[in-house]
Amino acid sequence: MKVIGVLALQGAFLEHANHLKKCLAANDYGVGIDVRIIKTPEELAKCDALIIPGGESTSMSLIAQRTGLYPHLYKFVHNPEKVIWGTCAGLIFLSAQLENENALVKTLGVLKVDVRRNAFGRQAQSFTKECDFSKFIPGCTDFPATFIRAPVVEEILDPIAVKSLYELPMNGKNVVVAAQQDHNILVTSFHPELAENDIRFHDWFIRQFVSI
Ligand code: GLN
């Protein structure tokens, strides 16, 4: 039995849990998988994988620090035996370096990248773009990726460990909006859990990272 936790301090955790449950209802992954909402160190300790959702990274980091979960999360995400997926604010929270530093966001520092928050502008500049992810998700040529005050990976600090999975053009250059570090850490600037009735990204996550 593998346990996939969704960190539930703040943000879009229910949407992730619902997408994962739809995957489990529609597929046999050849291994028992349980999806759980995670708020405490005791719940976290039982997880094999953890999704850190989108939301607001300053709030997420502050809540983690004030509830005492921060050191447990730190240990968890630095354990190479654990699988991690950070979306949007989750990507920011995992990163080693923030371009537009904010003293309140104490990141978990595991992901060897420099990140720019709110890289595409304000809430009103949010957008959904059909993206061709078929290079890493077989047959997925038209995934509706939603970007909400999304961050981008400005620089990969350790190119041996971190591979870009997908890039978008921005201000005349390409910026990384999906990346993988080693075999166990996935990050996306966008929100696959908001793609209504489209569970292809979550299905790939389970197959690629969890049930192996
Ligand atoms: N801009 C937010 C932050 O800085 C992230 C937005 C999101 O997760 N959709 O945390």
C-alpha cells in the first residue's frame, strides 16, 4: 500500500485529492494506493508521496512554521525515498532560491532552482493554455494548463539534478514551467488539478513517480 498525501495547510488541496481519487477509480495501478489529506506530523509520517498544492506560498510557509510542521516537512522533502510534487505555490515553497525574496517565505530549499514569483503578472493576467506534454506524457498533446499568478523557474542551479520538462516563451526567452529533480521531485507552475475532468497529468504522476 502506498500513501499519497496532499498537504492541506492552505490552497487547492481538495482539487488535487479529487483528481487523484478519480484516477484510482478509473485505473488499476497494480498496487494499493490511498489518498489522504495531511495536516499533522503524524499524518505526514505515514506518507510515501506528498503533493504541495497551489495557493499562497507566504501563507503556506507561515502556517507550516506556526503549526510546527515546518521541520517535519523539511525532513520529508529532503528524503530521496519520498516522492514530491509541488504545484505553483508548492513549487515556490520547495525552491532553494527566490528571485523576488520575501523574508516571510522560508522555503524548504530542496529544489535546486531560482524561482520568480508572479512571473506572468497579477490575478487578472491568469490564463489557460493548451500545452503539448507528449514528450513526457504519452499522447498528451492538448492539456489545458492553468496559470494563476504563476511562478517560473528563472534558473536551474543544478543542471545535473534538475531537468526542464516544459517551457513557455516569455519576454523573448523560454522559461521553465515544469521540471523534475532526480527521480522523485516534480514541480509545475500551473494547476493540473484545475483541469476539469482531465486527470491525465495526475494519472502520469501516479504511474511515473508513485506506483513504480
Ligand atoms: N503567486 C502565488 C505565490 O506567490 C502562487 C499562486 C498559486 O499558487 N496559484 O505564492
